[in-house]
Amino acid sequence: MRYRKVAGALLAVACLFGATTASVAASSAATQTSAAAMQMSPNQADVEFVSMMIPHHYQALVMSQMASSRSDNDELLALAGRIDVEQSGEISTMQNWQAWNGLEVTNAEQAYHDLLMHHPGHAEEMGMATPEELAQLSALSGTAFDVLFLQLMIEHHEGALDMIVDVLTNGSDFIVQWMATEMGATQDAQIEQMEGMLADLT
């Protein structure tokens, strides 16, 4: 609940900021040009958000792709499929943003393995599952798999919301703000759905 309240408040601020900027920009062509240029300039918070969210998303793909051979819960399989499609697309969008801005494009799989191997503490701070938790998940099936999948994915999404709150607060790039807002809305709704599913299973 804490995550949804904080993220919801910041998403509202982001929307208000966008509406205010559009109104001010419309008053003058010069103001519009200046505001657009300012919004399109990424800062370190934007760069770090994208470079870390790519491997974070990659783990969601790893977990979601386990479901088809281990779960027979239709709602969970549908959710896992949506997460797989949505976060695959978001990885591509973030990589395109990096290329557009002349940044090194993050290799999602390599960055993911580097993060788990060399920075496990940071990965856990981001809500990511440990290698041991992933091994445990992989060994399960049926309801036991469903329960642990939901527990780990809720924590994973909550970690993403923390990252989103940070970039909405400290970032400056308009495209990153838009991406983060969309991600936040989606993952916030999925947390609520998963909490309900978990309550039904436990």
C-alpha cells in the first residue's frame, strides 16, 4: 500500500507538470521551444534509471517465462504473458532511448547477470529475486509455484516503483518521465491484482 500511495501521488504530480508546461508553452512559440529543449535533456538520474531498469525488466521476463511450464492457473498465466510482452517492449524502448541520446546501449541479459553476480546487494535493494530464490521458483510447480511467483513478482514490482518515484522526482528528460509514468501505472495495477490473487491462494 505504501508504494501505491507514493507512486500515485508522484504520477499525479507528473501529469500536473505536463499539463502546466503545455499551457505555458502555448502562450509563446519561444517559450515552447525553450521548454521542449529543457525537457528533452537527460540528466544522470534519467541515464541511471534506464540503465538499471533494463536488467530489472529482464528478470521479470526470466520469471514470467517460467510460468507456462509450471502453472495451470489461467489468471497467473495471463498475467505472466502480459508482463513478458509489456516489459520486452519497454526494454526495446529504453534501449532505443539510449541510442537516440548517444549513450551506450545496455545489453539486457549481460547487465542482468552482471548485476546479480557483482552487485547482489544493489539488486536486492531494487526488489529483485536472488539466484537462490529463482532456483527455488524454477523447482516448483502448481500452486506452490504460483504463490512464490506472486510473492517475488510483487516485491519486484515494488522495487520498480521505488525506482520510478526516484526518476520522476529527480529526472529531467520528458521521454523518460513519460516512460516511467506509464510503467508506474501498469505495475501499480498489477501489484493490486497480484495481492488479490495471492490472498486467494493462501
